[in-house]
Amino acid sequence: MTAPQRRNPQTRDAILAAAFELCHERGYAAVTIEGVAARAGVGKQSIYRWWPSKGLLVLDAFRDHLDPRLATPPAADLPLAGLPELLQRTAALLSDPRYGRMLADLVAAAQHDPALAKDFHEKVYRPNREGTLDRIHRAQRAGELRDIDPDLVADLLFGPLWFRLLLMQSPPTPEYANRVIETTLAGLRPA
Amino acid sequence: MTAPQRRNPQTRDAILAAAFELCHERGYAAVTIEGVAARAGVGKQSIYRWWPSKGLLVLDAFRDHLDPRLATPPAADLPLAGLPELLQRTAALLSDPRYGRMLADLVAAAQHDPALAKDFHEKVYRPNREGTLDRIHRAQRAGELRDIDPDLVADLLFGPLWFRLLLMQSPPTPEYANRVIETTLAGLRPA
Amino acid sequence: MTAPQRRNPQTRDAILAAAFELCHERGYAAVTIEGVAARAGVGKQSIYRWWPSKGLLVLDAFRDHLDPRLATPPAADLPLAGLPELLQRTAALLSDPRYGRMLADLVAAAQHDPALAKDFHEKVYRPNREGTLDRIHRAQRAGELRDIDPDLVADLLFGPLWFRLLLMQSPPTPEYANRVIETTLAGLRPA
Amino acid sequence: MTAPQRRNPQTRDAILAAAFELCHERGYAAVTIEGVAARAGVGKQSIYRWWPSKGLLVLDAFRDHLDPRLATPPAADLPLAGLPELLQRTAALLSDPRYGRMLADLVAAAQHDPALAKDFHEKVYRPNREGTLDRIHRAQRAGELRDIDPDLVADLLFGPLWFRLLLMQSPPTPEYANRVIETTLAGLRPA
DNA sequence: CTATAATCGAGACGGTACGTCATGTCTTCTT
DNA sequence: AAGAAGACATGACGTACCGTCTCGATTATAG
């Protein structure tokens, strides 16, 4: 038993870059394994060897280009454990022309691709969700939030942002994120 | 000189039924014009003659089977102009195994199909949205809601429901809808 | 039940012509369904719709271009029922640069393609064989040949021609065919 | 300056055995360098290092398993210098289920592989041919055969055998070989 | 008794072609 | 006309092998 040739990182990078660029220039629907292979100067097999589907490839390409932005900023000792900042950053990402459409398309593709859905959850959704829940906990312990199921709180805050991205023509701005959090904090009932 | 034959309603119905059933049994991604034609016992041309794309066909099939459920119930003189009931009905629809997935798939497909997006907006989204805004107005005039941009209010209420349908594994239940409206009304700030 | 669109003869001809030309210019091994489709300006499916394999396609292309030459000339009342002429024509065909190689390649491909073997037999081999056996019969009845199993006689006459085509570098010339028939008639035993 | 490691005979044998067996079980067309490597438990490179093509590999595998049978038996002082025996042995080989098909496939492959054709000629065809010509010479000198071009004589005797192997469904039996030689000796002309 | 260099297994890689599927357009014939 | 049937050019799918390449591990002399 001897060691085989290892995965070539240049190939990997060329593929991810090509996927990302194509997704950008022509949109997710126009991304094609053949197109990615051609643009990356790579055989199709080299894609299928490492990624089982277009969806997971684009997801990886997305994450490869985004890592720093996805990192949740420190909870610090900001008011509300930094929840307002987090919400604004999310809105900025969703409305960023480079990433918003791609995220929307990935979420869309995940609707009929369980493997993609699973990966999206584990690699993108869950990490962010956990950071969010942690912040909510801190804010609750600090007495800044009512003692409600943090999962519900997270939904109330982030649901409207995704709603605008996916169902309306206009993705959410940071300003919109502010109005969401302020209104949610205060409630809808008249004083 | 004879009159041209008009559109055959049986053909139309067979196509819509086939599309709906296929979408159900195998999922939106597996719906195919050829498959619909075969199942409906119809020539492909008879589909292309009347629908420009798979997305719009499925949307029509969906609406054909759903019309009564989509009709917004009367605002009546329920508390909050019936907003809680509306939210529950929506949650019930989104979590209905027959319609939830299909709606999610349609919204997903609309992400990269402008024509479908347009139609979905005009035929599904806007009518419901207008009913919602109307209710919010009434509730505000009745002094049951603060005087905030009704669009924002609508987002805050419905965003979480779609968020659960599209981004989480579990679609929203009517019970969940209740918690959303109650919490939103009261706000997150501790008493 | 209505009538579908019929097979388009122009498509058929373009495919056969492309196959024949490619087989010529680059040899049978280099003939490719994709190549034929490209050269014929045709979709691959249009080839697969009508031919199950490359071998049968090339065989058809061959026959399409050859029909007149394959037609056995009349037995007439030539000596030996025209067997010498038939043998010469065969040799001429096998050594014709346009058809010899192609025939050799088809026979070769038939070695591991039962469907091709079957078709080759029915469409090429058998018709010629039957003509040959008929001539042998006539010659026997005319007292010009001994009364031996005509199948064996046919093998003795044609075997050497194919032997030269398939196993030696040099295909048989009509002159060679003459020597074969003369020697076979006279036998190898010294006088 | 040190001596390189020599070729490993176990590897060589494993490859030839795998090639031979695969060619048997699935037929020449299904033999694949990758398949041979897998079956032999060998890297592909170890095949490409020593054989330039599938054809030459299979030819080697064939010869490796056959050598004794291919050796022409001694001309002895049998009648006709043992030509009848040689013809029967050849027929037996061509109709042997283990070797006939393989030989046919090799001859077939040689039609569009000059390197294979060359090797087949030098290693298989020519040695046998020379033995045959030698026998014919002896028989002629012994006055048992007419004084005709020995090459033609060889063609007349062996052509029919290969004809049956390559163009008809049934390979030649030793009994058939007998009829060939007897009839050829006597000639086709009536007495 | 090392040092070195070819052999070997494994398998990644850029390619080419495979045979299949669905697209949207077209043509044909039937009602 | 509208409709069922399906041929057609197109283009992507995912797979199979090709022949080349790189990667350690493994010998087997030549120094």
C-alpha cells in the first residue's frame, strides 16, 4: 500500500474560481459542469471526482470567496450583544450584488436538492444561527431582551430579511435591518 | 370559410392536471414538458402553444388546484382585522404537504426566471399582500396597531413563516404563526 | 391516432455521406458518431434514432455508395457460368482503395459485434454467396465442374481473396483471381 | 553509477494472464488497459511501460499462452511433407473456443493498427507461412505437387480456413481442412 | 553495506467520445 | 385552426478509458 498522487490544489482553485465567476456573469442557472471545466481548463472528471453536483460546487465556490465576510464579528460588549450589527451585516451581504443573488440561488437550488440543503445547513446556516442564538442568550442574560425562545427571536429578526431577498424584488438594506430590529424590539402594539 | 377551432378546454385541463400530479409525485425539478405531454396524452406543441415555460405552467397548475384556498377570507370585524387568522391560514398552507413544497419550488424557480417571478408576483404575491396591507390599515385605524409603515408590518409577520419554509427543514405550523404574531405585537423588549 | 412527422431523407443522406467520407479520410477506427453528426450538420440523436451502432451505420453507408457494384452480373452463358468474371470483379472490389479497406474494417468490426455480423451476412455476404452457388450449380449441370459440395467450391475460390485482404499486406488483384480459379480448376496434383 | 532495477517477471506474468483472461471472458473489445491493470493488481503505468497498445498486449498474452501449439510440427517424411497434418492442426486451432475467437479478434484489430499488424506478421504469420512454404517446396521436389508458385498454393490451402473463421458463422473443423486439401489436390475440373 | 535509480502500486489529471435526456421548433396528418 | 405524434438541431448530462503525470515505497546492484 503506497501513497497515491494527492489532490492538486491548483486544480481545485481553478475550478472554484471558474464556478464563482460563471455564476456571477451568467447566473446560477447558466452554470454548467461543462462550462466550469472549460473555463477552468480542466477535465469534467476532475470536477465530478471532488464534487457530487453543481449545487455543492457552487456552494463551495461561494464559501471559498466569502469566508472572511461570513465570520460572525465578536459579540463584544455592544448593546444587545451586537445583534443590531449582525443584522446589518447580514442585510449588507444579502443586498451585495456579488453575493445576494448567489445566496438566493443557492437557497433556491436547495429546495430540490437534499444534499445541497444539508450542506448549506451545516456549513452556512447553522454556524450563523448558533452565533445568533448565542448573542440572543447574552442579551437575555443582560436583561436587554425578554425571556422568549431564542429560536423564535432569531426567526423574527432574520425572517424579514430573507423574505425580502427571496419574495420581493428588492433585497434588504442595512437601513431596513435597523427598522426591523427597532420595531421588533418595541412591538407592534400601540403604547 | 369556417371558424377556427378554439382552444380545447379538455386539453388544457389534462395538461394542468398532469403538471400538478407530476410536480407532486416527483418534485418540481423532475417536471418536464415532455413528461407532462406524455402523461396528459398531448402533443408537446399543445403545451408550448399556451405556456411559455415550465415555471409558468406549474404556476398555473398550482393556481388551478388552489384557488379557493388562496382567496383571502373576509376581514370581517374580527380583532386585528383578522390578521391572526390570515397568518394561521398562511402557515397551514405553507406546511400542507400538498402545497408547501410546490410553493417553495415555485419561489425557488422564480429566482432565475424573471417571467415566472413577474407572474408569481402579480397572481399570487400581490393579491395576498394587498389583502394583508388592507387588514393592517384597518387594525391601525381601529387603534389596535401602532402607526408604522404597513409594508414593514407585513414583512415582520410573514417573513418568519417563509423563512421557516425556505431555509429550515420544518415549515411553519399555525401554532407557530400564533407565536409569531403574539410576540411581534408585544415586542422583544422586557417589560 | 394521427400521423407523425416522417423520416427526413435529406438527414438520412447527409448522415450516410458523412459516415462514408469520414471512414475514407481517416479510417474506420476514427469514425465517431459525434464526428459524423458534426460533419453531417445533424444532431447525434438523429443518428441514434435510426442506427443502433457505428458498425451498422458504416455498413449502411457502404451499401448506399456501392449498390450497383455489388449487384452480381448476369450468369449469362459464359463459360463456367461466369464464375471467372465474378471472381475478378470481387478481387477488383477488394483491392479498390475506396472499398477494400472499408470492407476489411467492416468484417473486422463484425468479429466483436454480433448485430453487425448478422447484418453483414444478410445484406452483403448471403446475396453474393447465393449468386455464387447458383453459378456453381449451373456450371456443374453444364458438366464444367465436378459434382462437389458447392459450398466448398465457393470457399475454395473466394477464401484466398479474403485471405489476402485480411491477413496479408496486399489485397488480391483481378490477375490473382485468375490464377486462383485456374489453379483450383486444374488441381495441385502433378499431371 | 548504480544498476537500475530490472523488470519484475511477476508483474509481467500477472499482466499477461489478466489480459488473456479478460479477452476470454468478455471478448477483445471489452479488454481495457484499466481493466487489465485492475485485474492484475498493477498500476497502469506498469503496462504502458512495456506495451505500447492494447493490441500488442493481447497479442503477447496470446503468444504467451500458446507457444507450444503454434510451433509447426516437423515436416518429417510424411506424405506431402505433412501438409495435411499442418492444415488440420490449423483448423483445430481456429475452431478451438479458447483461441479461435481471440485470433479472429487480433486479425480484426490489426486491420486498423499498423503496429499490431506488423507484429502479428512477424511473430505469428510469417513463421507459420515459412514452415508452410518449406513443406510445399519439399512436396514439389518429391513430385507430389505441381510446380506452381508456392505462395499461391499456400493461399489456396489456408485461405478457405480463415475465410470460414472470419466471414462465416462457423470456424473450420479438421474434417473440413481435409476436404479442402483433397479437393484442391484433385482440382475442380471433372475427370 | 550503503547510495541510487528504475520499478511498482495507486490514482489524479486533461481529454475525447460515449449514449441519454430534454429543450424548443418544425412538419405531417387528422379532426 | 387546434391537436397528437414525433423528427429534428442543440447542448448538457454523467460515465468510461485514454495516455501522461506525480507520488511515496520497494528493491537490487555498483561503488
